Amino acid sequence: MTDVQVLHIGTQAMVLATKLAAPILITALLIGFAISLFQSVTQIQEATLSFVPKAAGVAVALIFSGNWMLHEVTSFTTALFDQLPQLIHGG
């Protein structure tokens, strides 16, 4: 196994992690921004106000993107296991 192969697998893993985290993080970011804007406009300064909408939004994002996430992880793992003989023998 060469250093180029290790870097390639590491890069693929990081790209996959970014793709999997994006729907959840973007949802939480948008909901947090909307709640912050609402709090600024109405001058309600309650720190716990954004927790429930964020949790609900993240749950909805997981429900809608969970199947895609599972498919992506399964595809990556299957491809990695398919490459295993080549990686071990250096071919």
C-alpha cells in the first residue's frame, strides 16, 4: 500500500464525511439564523428558544436524508472492501 493510496482513501473519507454532515449542519445553521433574527427583531433574549426548533429541524433533515446517507456509507465501504486485495498486494 503506497502513500498515494492512503492519501486517496483518506481524501475520499473526508469528502464523504463532509457530504454526510452537510444536510444536518446546514439545517441547524439556517434554523439558528432564523431564530436569532426573530429574537433580534422581537428583542426576546431567551437562550433556550432555539433548541427545540433546531432539534426538530435536524430530526427532519435526518429523516429525509438518512436513506441517502446510509447508501453513501454503504457504497464507500463496499468499494473499500472491493479494493482490499489490490491494496494488500500492492497491485
